[in-house]
Amino acid sequence: MATEVLMPRQGQSVESCIIIEWQVQEGDAVEEGQPVCDIETDKAAFEVEAPASGTVLGIFYPVDADVEVLKTIAVIGEPGEDISSLRPADQEPGASGASPRAKKRAAEKGVDTAGLTGSGPHGRVIERDVIAAQPASISPAALAADFPGNTKEVPVKGVRKLIAERMHASLQNTAQLTHHASADARAVLAYRKQCKAAPEEAGLGGISINDFVMYATIRTLVEFPELNAHWLGDRIVQFENVHLGMAVDTERGLVVPVIRNANRMSLGQLSTAAGKLAQDCINGNIDPDALQGGTFTVTNLGALGIEAFTPVLNAPEVGILGVCAIQPKPVIIGTETGFVPHLGLSLTFDHCAVDGAPAARFLASLRDKLAGFESLLEQ
């Protein structure tokens, strides 16, 4: 009896996935558990495994197809079996219509899909058809004439596409302003040195400066709920608990997992949770549900030597903290000037929800906590 290969549901928030690559072809023999294709949500990539052993009798969607979850994407069975009843309705000969992603893109751009010629299976309109219906800003001929030499076109899809859409929407729909400051980093550096020198069984060696900053940020957000909030246009929702987003750089692009109830964690618990989430993002096996529900975000470019930057809000959150490099800063000590290491901080906030003065007070409190970090741990 033929077995359907379904597009899996990757978390409650995912409605469809894009097929990135088929690892098998029709007619191939497969074993149960063998990867048959790679798929990508708007957040992470996964493999789809064969639910049974047998022969691939049908593959119903091509690479780049955007397929709703729980739809049949392929069938495995014995050669000669009739699989016509298992073929999805939108893949029947003569079927048309538009994919979910094509409909979304068409709605955003005001394009009528009824007037488009589909390039998908059986004439289905897919996202690239909607994009192609829009005038190109630069034609290939113009590129060749104005920019001599080889060029490379990189399709915008998956995580890169999601990042672009979210960043553009964030800047369009919020009034973003950034405050820059720096905090005396001597206490943080001293405590980091103690952690590295601690016995291995103490489990402190893996705690990073970024963990210190996140811990201090969480404690500051508890004092300033107006920054631990969402801007929803007609209302502001402030949260008692801190669900901290942390930006992670991966090969596939920027991913922001969320540490739930971070305000209830010790420094060690926070570091462990952050490390696991970051590793899952890098490995590409992060749970999609772990990539939503943040109330404030921290993003760190300090390791790359960035001294100040303007992080973009992860809307509807009203605040995001950029962590910058540690640099020596001249400070008057008594009657002399000395150089003290300072950690750069860049706070972007939505001026629709938070005024400049409260945002400045938030930064001032955070600076104090970092400057007296060991005292913060004793509270």
C-alpha cells in the first residue's frame, strides 16, 4: 500500500514550507528514515525523511515550491501502484491557482494573480511569477552596459527574504531612534577573568561577556517595563516577564531565538539556555516556536570590533540593545586623566511607545549595573 510523504508541521506558527532540494527522484528506492528532501521555513531548514521503505512513485512539487503543511509532497510504494487518488488537488492536470506565498506577495504589491501566467506545476502561479510581473529596476542590458565584468544574481528567498521584509516593515511602521552610551567594563572583565580561572566543575568557564550584558539587561527591563513591551498601534502591551530575544549569526542569515522567562534565571541558567539556543540555530535544527514571542532583543557586534551601530527593531518590540566593542576611554580620575575600558551600548527604541528620557534612564541604569556587576549578582 502506498505511503504519503507529508509536508511536516514545523511548529504551531508555520503554515507552509519551501522545498529547497529533492534528494531523490521518481523511481528511486528508499529506506524508511532516509532523507528525501530539504525544506525551509521562514526561520530554519529541515530534512524530510521517508516514512516507509519502497520506491518513490511520485514527486508532486518542484524545488522552490511553497507548500502548505500536511500536504502530500510525494508518495512511496511498490512499482505499478495507482497513486492518482493521492495526488493533491492543486497538482492535478489542469489545476491552477496561486501558492500561499504568491498570494501574500501579490497582496503586498497589489498584483492580480488572475492575470498572471503560472510557471509552477500545471500552470500554478508561484511567488517568482508575482515578482516577475513587477518592472525590474535595472534591466540585464543596463547592467551589462553600466557595470562591465562578471555579475552574480542571488535569489532572495527563505531566511534572507524574511529578514528583508521584516526590516523594511520595521523601518516603515515605527519611529526608530538610537541612543549611544558606554559602560565602565572593569567589573565585567574582572568577573569574566574569575569565571575562566574557576575549577571546571564549577561550570563558569563558558559564561561570556554577552551573557553578563544580557543578565544586566534583563534586570534593567524589570525596572523599566515600558521597554519590555510591544507597540500595537492603538495600544502598548507591557510584560511582567522578560522573554529575551538574542540575535545569532548563522550561515543562513540572522536568527533570533527567545529565552523564555529570562528574568527568573540565574546567570548560569541564562548562559546555558543562550548557548543551547545559539547552537541549535547554527546547526539549523532550532524549533520554529523558539523564534517568536520575544519582548526585547539583544544583538552583539562587539566581537567584530564595532564601536557603535543602529540595530533595527524586531517589531512589535519597542526596544533592542546593540552590544559593541570594549574600547579604552579617557576618564578624569582625581586631577589626572586615565584610560578605562568601556563597553559600547546602542539602544534603539520606538519613539511611538517610549520617549527619549525614559530610554536614556534605562541606559543609565544598565550602565550602573554593568559597572557594579558583582554587586548585581548579590541582589
